[in-house]
Amino acid sequence: MVVQPSSGVNTIVGVTTAVERRELLKEVWKEASTCTKCQLAETRQTVVFGAGNADADLMFVGEAPGANEDRGGLPFIGQAGRLLDRLLQEVGLERADVFIANVLKCRPPGNRDPRPTEIATCRDYLHKQVELIEPKVICTLGNFSTKLLRDDPTGISKVHGQPEVHVLGVRAVTIFPIYHPAAALYTPSMLDTLRADFAQLPALLAAPLPPQPAPDVFEPVPEVEPEPESPAETETATAEAVEGAPEAGAEVLEQAPKTSDDQLGLF
Ligand code: SF4
């Protein structure tokens, strides 16, 4: 297993076991939980990384945390979340079976729409989640996640309920766009459409995994040996340690949240 830096989020090469993927998912969560890469860091209360089964076949990707999620730190815990739970139960699933995330991990103020720069800045985290959870099917909830993961500007009204295979990173997955459950809270007639789309999920999950890209398409980044420290640098570092100066690494560790499955909402 090799972990390499790539645009701020580690790239994982050759990960094989569910246990390793789960631990690496926690590492990505730890990085995201103190993220300040976009302006939303200034107004959020909590980074809502996502929660659920770290080894799920089914992932849901919504838009961004709302006020409840921003306070609680977990996705879909308001009214729309309760409706999502109900729709899952109707097709024989529950939260513990799926992983739920959003395009943005931080709440846009006043629940405004995500901005393109925010989506572009945050999307590495989502791609990493997909890479580590290895879902078979990704339900995109609403316009923002559908456009991002289909890499196409077509709106949800034209593509909902129509599964398509897409390659995300190193993995081919079935993308299944559906309306965001919040839409049914405002337009009750939408509930029938949502139910009809949800009814397709058991068959999609029972279908074989889409053919995966050839391994040679993906070229692992070679490991780079660290440069040996010069004697002068070593001496300076030793002198600082003796004088009790704080080490940069120690400071980061103190600020980073403790990782626990409960905090992350992992099953
Ligand atoms: S929205 Fe994403 S990129 Fe922006 S601060 Fe939050 S975690 Fe970082």
C-alpha cells in the first residue's frame, strides 16, 4: 500500500482490504475536518464529511450540509434525511447499508447554491471517498452532484432514473441520478417520482460490477525517497528540541480531531 500526496489529498495506490480502506478513509476525514481550502471554512460550524458504511455498495451524494448538518456534523439529519431513511426502508435498505456524502463538505451561508470554485476545490475529497468506499452504485441527489459526477451540464429532470456507467478516478461505477429528497418536501407530487426511481435500486445493486478500466490505464506515482538532512539542519533541529521549541508536527497533531468511528458516523 502506498500513500502519495496529490493536490492536497493523498492518493492511494494498491489498497486491497476493507480494513485498510476504512483506516485511509479516516485519514481523509481527519484532513477534511480542519480544511480551510475555500471560503466556506470561515462560516461553517462543522465539516460534514459524510457518514455510513465504509464498505457500502451504494453511496448517496447530495449537495451540501444544511443548518442541522452544520450543527450536528452528520449528513442528512433533518427532514430530508428522514424522508431518505423512509425511501431506503421501502426498498429494504437502511442507513447502515449505505454511505452518504455531499459535493461540499461545508455549509454555504444561508443555504445558497454551491459556487463552481467551491465545488472544484472540494471535489478531491469526494473522489477519494469513492475510491476508498468502492461503491457499485452512486445515487446523485439533485442537480449539483449529478452534474459533477456525470461531468455534464444536463439537469436532473432529464436524467433522473436513468443509470449510466462512468469512470471516476480508477473505478467504473453506475451513476444513478435521482431528485434530492428535499424536492419532495416542497413538491409532494415529487414523492411518487422518487419512489419509482428508488424502486430500481435493488436491481442495480444486484447487477454485476461494471467492467473496470484496464489496470495499465492507471500508472502509480513512483515513491520518492526523502532527501537526507544536511548535518547543519540536523544540528539546528536538535538545538530547538533541547530548548523546548514546539515541533510543527506535534502542533498539528494537537489540533487535529481525535478519530473515532462514532464521530465519523461509520458503520
Ligand atoms: S467546502 Fe470543502 S474545500 Fe471548502 S473548506 Fe469545506 S472541506 Fe475544504
